[in-house]
Amino acid sequence: MTDHSNAPESGLSTTHDDNGETNVRLLAREVKADFRRVESASRKIRTTLHSPEAKRLFLRFFNSSALNMHFIVVIAPINLPAGEVELVVAKLEELIEKSGNVLDEALVHAEQLCQRNGIVDLATYDIAPLVVDARVHSKLGRHYLELIGKVDQLMQILETLVIDEVMPSGEMTARKARAKRTVRAIGSSIRQARFGLHRRINAMSRKTESMVDMADGLDDGAPEQVQDLTPSQAGRSSLSVVEPDVPRVAEGVVVVGA
């Protein structure tokens, strides 16, 4: 006969499940980004993040980086020579690729540890996942979103390795910090690239305005044309004392080369 005295009652639990309350608190602290002036089309990529680290990275960096990348890829080429912008984009692509390789190596190492120790099922989070539609305006944004996804995978595997005593908690902390630093560095580089291009555009604008002002100044200070004398005026002038034929120059005009 089965003993039901210690069996839990149906539908009851000793814990409270998180149904999204934590995500609501995280979203309240999200860095807001204003996309109302972005006229370019974007792909809305459904993204599900489980780890608190990946959630915070996304909410802190992704949307602001998307705006900066839109400026770099769409706005800057309108105002600057194509070669300047292409060089900046190429450097960012190279940096994102290197960061992706670093995270791939970390994932491979963590997965190998799981295989060698017979770990099949990964630990899961009791907090509900964060599901968002990420706005992607360029390939830079898509690759940056992929980096955040790799961090999310890595965090779950590292947590599992610590629970099963395969990895010490100190090593897990160091590996987590390295992965998060990789994503933050990309966001910082994108922001600096946008500011650099913005300064370049402003400098070119000031130079153009200065040249226009200089041209206007030369036009305003040009000597007036001397009108031809009528016959009567010519007759009267012949009675006056004849002066040397010296060109008359309007007052206030600097003669270049004098």
C-alpha cells in the first residue's frame, strides 16, 4: 500500500514561481532609445534570453548601440566620403568577429567539460525568460545580437558546471566577467566610432561655412564700377586741371598684392 502521508497536495508548491516580475523590474531600468527619427527599415528578431547577465547586457547596450550603428551605416555616408565610413565599419566588423571567436572558444571549452563529466541536462533558471523583438538595422546589429545570445548560452553552462562541482565558483566568476566585458567593449567601440564620425561631419560643416562666409565677404568688398561720362560731363571735365590717370579704389578695400 502506498503511503501518501508525505506526498505534496496536488497543485501546491513550497516555492513561488516568477511569472515575469523580475523582468518587469529589469525593463524599468532599461536604457531608453528613441527610434522615432529612424526612417530605415529594420528586422524585428524575436530573442529569448534566460540568464540575468545576458538580459542586462541587452537592456543596457543593444538599443543604444542600434541607434549608433544606424548613424554610422546610414547617416554618416551621406555627409562624409565613402572611404572614411567604410574604414570605420570594417574595423567594427573585425572587432565583432574577434569577440565572436573568443565567445565561441569559451562555449566549446565549457561544452567539452560537460561531455567529459557526463552532464547531459543543463541547469535551468526559475525566473521567466525575457522575450523581446530586437530591432536590427544592419549586419553589425545582427552580429552584435548574436554575441549577446552566445553570452546567454555560456552563462547557463557555467552555472551547471559549478553545481556539479566540475568548476570552482571563482573560475566561473572570472569567465563570466570576461564574456560580459567582451560585449560591453563592443558597445563602447560603436559609441566612440559614432562620436568620431559626428565630429568629422561637424568639422567639415564648419569648414564649408567658413569658405562661404569668406566668399561673401569678398563679394561685398569688391570695387564699384566707374560709370562712363556723358558728353556734357566730359566737356566740363576738360576745363579742369588734368590729373594723373590713377585708378580709383573704393574706401575700405584692401588691394591684394599692393
